[in-house]
Amino acid sequence: MQYMLLIYEDETAYGDEHDSPAVMEIIQRHMAFGEELGAQRKGGAGLMPTGMATTVVTRSGNQTIHDGPFAETREQLGGFYIIDAPDLDAAIAIAKKLPVYADGSVEIRPLLGGTD
Amino acid sequence: MTKALDRAARDHGARVRAALAARFRDLDIAEEAFAEACARAVTAWAGETPRDPVAWLYRVADRAALDMVRRRAVRSGATLPDPEPPPSPEEELMADTRLIPDERLKLIFVCCHPAIHPEARAALTLKLVCGLSTPEIARAFLLPEPTLAQRLVRAKNKIAGAGAPFEVPGPDAWPDRLDAVLSTIEIAYAKAHEDGGGSGRHAGYALEMLGITATLAALVPSEPEVLALAATVRFAEARRPARVDAGGMMVPLDRQDPMTWDKALIAEARPYLARALSAGPPGRRTLHALIHAEWCARSSLDAPAPWRSVLVLYDALMALRDDAITRLNRAVALAEIAGPETALEEVDALDAPGLADFLPYHAVRADLLVKLGLTDAAMEAYDAALKLGPERAERLWLEGKRAGL
């Protein structure tokens, strides 16, 4: 099956600089993690901070544009992987190894049509 | 005839459902196919009960499941698999209960998967492993039947959709996953235990808990926490006859007459506990079982209550898991050894979210305040407890205490 691993972390932990020591460290760890995943990694990317986010909201057919992410939360979506794993337990095992800088959450979502 | 069917479904239903679920990798199909086989048995067994009722049920359910798989395939436009040939006489002869693979452990693990909401896990286990009906489970969880039915559907969909494997987890995941299984059984048992009288909406339900813990202990005989839980459920059930008096009022543990406890169940519990203890340093559930064992060793109401050893065991428990509920339970024993003032200090120092909505917190505080002669404060604490809507037996007890002030 294919799963998306959505990484939620407090983005302020990385500081304002895009080359802060925290950022450099997590990049190293993600590279090592990606290597370990090998062919199981089907895709993924890191995201710019939520300060860069814009949201298009549709309500009753009306569309409005908002500055900021879909929801203001303590931890923000910062990146994702798409992986190939035989089942949920295997996906959980991978999600547990996924590097987070300090506290964080990884949401595991099966992809629609990702069963073959 | 229906008796034979009832017995076969009750004693072996879990095994048949588990074997079907393992074969078809689908809890819905396993459940529906088994129900279908039982429905067919009602007429098919009217003349004569088959030689091996369980094998009959498995075979018929297996064919019903194949039909369902085929119908689903047709609906989704897939090519049809070849139909199964009808069973040959040799196969008929071969069919035997011993040939049905025992997949119950896999069934238990998938029902108790940590990716499922804990209460839904308990409901799903009661449904598929214990064979309770949706109305029975809804009553136990105090939920409207449609709500519970919806939760069960959602849980089954999650298992299928998220790809939860129908497997016994590997060694790495074993500790976490086993804990999820045991917690699920604890939640399910707590529902049965809340009902002190045991004659009402939980009649029979507690028996299922004896069954599932015995099954689990047989399937995983070397895990001390599994054995300990089997012991605890037995010790607790043994005291059921004494938990409510003739007027339907709750009787607290230290006032229960040990003569009315179920000696046979206590005797059944002890070897489980002994095996748990011999397996290594006691874990949380083994300590719980030991506390029950201390109480169940009391011979009569004249014998002293085992407060001192209970306190020692709660101290050991706190070293493993220091939480508000453990502290609260410990305070009850502490009051008997160190006095109500020390115990009240402990209880008042508790700070946990949801404590105000936790009935035992107010009940324990009220008792301590009574012992200290603080009548007004005790009155308030009893009111707070009663406001949380206890079951009848406990309500009568609390009302009685309050009226006695």
C-alpha cells in the first residue's frame, strides 16, 4: 500500500533563518532517513513555513483567499513523504523512525487507490 | 437442536470467525458469513445435529464468504474467480474442528490495534471475539444502538482502509501491542464490573471476560501481564455475590462477607497469579492481581482486613506508575494505616484533569472527611459524587452515608 506521512512540528523550533543549526541538523537526518527508506520512498518534500501559506476557502460556492494556513495549530504541517509499505504496521514502524527536531507528530494516511 | 447451535456458536464462534477473517482478510465478511451459517443451521439442524457442529459451521460459513467475495468482485467489475467445486466426500470426512486453524490471537490483535479508538477496540473485541450482539454491547457502554453500530462500522472500515494487518505483531512491536490488547480487555471488563449487582444489563457479559482472558492466557502462556489479568478478572468476579446487599445497596470491599465469595473462581485465579509471579519482576497488572489476592485471602469478616499489605503493594505500584487513580486508591489504604488526616492531605494534593468528574475521588474524600468529623465538607463531597449519576447500588450507598451525617 502507499501511505503519506505528514510531518507536524512547531516550526518556531527551527528559528527564523533558513540555514539555522536546527535546519541544517534536520536536513542531515532526513537525508539519512531517505537513504534508509531506499525504494520504499515514493516521493516527498519539505514545505516552507506557514508564513508563506495562502488558503483558498470555498463556502456555499463563494471563494475567498486567506493569508495563512488552513488551521492555526500548535504544530504545523512542515513536510511529507509518500512511502510504499506492506501494511499499516510497517508504515507505523517507518513513521516512528522519521526524524523530528524536538516534539512532533506524524500522521499516516493511506493514499486513495494506493493499494496495489 | 438450537441448544447445540447456541453452544457451538458460543464456545467456538470466535475460532470460526477468526479463521474466516484470516482467510478472507476482512472482518465484515467473517462476521456476516458466520451469521449466515448460523441462520442456515437453524433449519439444517432441525432433523439431526451434525457430527461435528463446529466444522459444519466453518464449512458453510467459508462457502458463504466465498459467495460474498464473488458478489463484491462482480459489483466492482472485476473478473470472476473460478467457483469452488462442491466438497468431495473425502473433504466432508476431513472436515473436523481440529483442522480449523486457530487464528484467534490474530483476531484479538487486529481488533485491539492501536490505530483504533480504545473504546471502539473494546466494542469490536466484544463483538468479534466474544460474540456479543450490538444491542448487548450498546447497553454495556450506555450508548444508543445506532451510535455503537456506527462506531463498529467505522472501526472495521479503518482496519480495512488503513491496511491494518491480520497478523500477530513481531517482537519489536509486541510490548506496545500486547499492552493495547490488555488495556482493551480492561476497558471491556470495567464495563462489566461497574454493574455491582451483575444481574442486570451485564449478566453473562462478565463470563465472556473470564473466557477471553483464559483464551489469551492459553495462547500467550509466557507473558506475566496476560496471566495477571486472567487472575484479576477471576478474583474480582469471585466477589460479585458480595458486592450488593439484599436491598440492592453497594457493599464496600472491607465489609463484604468473604463467606459469600466464589471459592472456585478464587482457586482458579491463584495458579494464574503464581505463574505470573514466577515469570519475573511483577509489572503493573501483576501488582493489581496481588492486591486482589490479598483481599481474597481474607477468611471471614472477623479476620483483620489486609490494609497493611495492600498499602505496600500500592507503594510498589506507584513506583511503576505514579498517577492520580493509583494515588487515590493508595489513600484509602493509607487512611487505615496512617490515619484519615494524612490520607486527606494526599487526596487534596491530587491534581489531574477530569478529577472533578471522577466519582471515586469525591466518594473517597467524603469518607475521609466523615472520619475527621468535618460534616459540612463531607456533605458537599457526597453531593458532588451523587451529582455524577452513579449506578443504583452505589447511589444507595452514598445516599445512606449522606443521610447518616
